[in-house]
Amino acid sequence: MSLLGSTLALIRSKLIAFATAPKRFSVLIQRAIYDVRTGKRTPWDVAKSVLMTLFGLAMVLVLLFPLFWITSASLAEGSRLFNTSGIFPDPSTYNLDAYRWVIFESDFFFVDGDWGYPQLVLGGGSGLVSFQWAGTETGPGALFNSLYIVSVTLAAGFGMIVPAAYAFSRRQFVGRKRILYGYVLFTQIGAGLSIATLVALYSLFSSYGLTNNLFILGLFYAASAIPFNTWLLKTYMDNIPISYEEAAMVDGASFLDTIREVILPLTKPGLAVVLIFVWLAGWNEFIIAQTLLRPENYPLSVELYNIATEGRFSTPWTRFAAFANLFALPVAVVYFAAQRSVEDGLSFGGME
């Protein structure tokens, strides 16, 4: 099933579960009453279940509160986050002005909201077909910069993570443990030397003329994501019995066929998790992007920061909230699409 089909199936299942929730709740209450009457459960057992359910709902509400607040702020009138009577804006003033500004005036989709359209043109006398952006004098905005960076990060990251994880999981070679422990070191050293690493990185990139380069920045994000995600994917591959590969090879499958038909499908939950982490590595990073890039190549994370700091005496919080919601939307879509694969991994058991 394709990614789109899997996502639509997941959405359909969630909608069905939401629509049938009242009926299932009624059945649950009837079953609890029946269990108490027949002595299968005591009233205290039922009370504990109710208390734990209420506690879980309270935790969910606490975790969702920031999302609700920033969404309500994005719909508020003007630039205020608070209402005089409370911490929430007045619902009667809700509007979509902030989202209109993000789409048609900010640099989210196109610079200064100057929308254009893509077209293929026949270049010069060479006869080559080139891609250009027509109908605008400015060009694509921060969203396209972020997508370009993430695309490079995913391609370069998966190109190293998958074969490296398989090699560490299935092969024994000289220096294997030292390299694995080196991976652990690389995942931890950045936090302690963040400022020194940033200065050294800027000096190195500047000396080779690699600043303001989205492709190089994507490669750097991929390199920073490789150690941890290689370890993570290796642990998934360790749980796949070697006998699966041996059985495939006995049936005549080549080495590449075994990887493609056996290892990768069974590692789908791990690949889904790695996809999320590698995507976040290229999507959310802010400090290095702001340091190495110029304004015309800023990704969404830097543009979001600029909105928060553009005002000398005040911040346009409603615009900031709307921009933040649209900035977080692709991450939510990717996580939502990968959710089914992660859930499938929980049911993966032993050999059949």
C-alpha cells in the first residue's frame, strides 16, 4: 500500500473509531456493571479503572493545552495573546487574518507573498528543458528552502543509515565495536561543545566558500543524524532472525533481493521512526541555519524566529502563532503517516 493509501486508511479508521466512541463507552459501562453484579470485579476495581482513565484524560488535556492556546491565539484579533478577562482571546473576535498574512504576505510560500507558478521552459539554443518560476519577481519562499534541505537530509541520511545499520547488525569486521562506541560519542559530544562546534563549523564552511548553501547544509544535518539513527535502526534489525535471510537465499534470492524483500519490509517500523527523526533534524534546526545562510535562503525555522524578533517594542503574536501552526503541520502529517508502521512494529513477533 502506498504512503497516501496508508494515510487515508489510518484517517478512515480514526474517524470510525471517533464516531463509534459513544457506543463503545456505553458497552464498557454495561460490561462493568455486569462484572460487578456477577462478582468478576469488585467496585474498587471499577473505581480504580475510572480514576486511571480520568488521570489519563487529564494528562492528555495538559499536553494538548499549548496546542489549543497557540491555535486560539492565531485566530485572535490584532496581535494580542491575552484577553482582559483571561488568558484566552475573546472567541467573538476570531478571524483568519493572521493566516491570510502568512499565506499571501509573508515569506512562507513565496517572498513577500508574491505567488507565482512553476513552468518548464526550453532553454536557449541548447534545447535543454529547465525549470523556472514564472509570474513572480521574487521566487519561492522559506517553505521551499526547508523542503529542499529536508530532501537532501533524508536522501543522504537514509543512504548511510540503512547500509550502516545492516552492516553493524549482521556483519563482524575489524573495529566494529570501536566504531559503534564512536557513534555513541558523536551523538553526545555536540551538546557539550555546541558553541565551539558552531564557531569551528562556520570557520570551516567560510574557508571553503560553503556558506549560504542549502545542499551543504542538508548534508551536514544528515551527518549529524546518522550516528543516533544508525544505532536505532540497528536495534530493529537485531530483532530479525537471521534464519529469515537464510531461508530467502535457499529459495534462490540474491543478497540484494534479500535486503529488499526481507530486511526492509520487516524493518518498516524502524524506518518509520528513523524517517521522523531525520525529518526533524532537517526541519526544526535553527541556530546553524541562521548562522550559515543569508536571508534569501532562510528556512521556516529562521523565518519564525524573525517574526518573533522583528518588532522593536512588541511581537505580532497572532501572526507568529499562525506561522508556527503551519510550520508544525508537515511534521504532524509525517508523524501521522508513519503512525501505522510504528504500530505494526508492536505486533512483530517470532518466526512463523
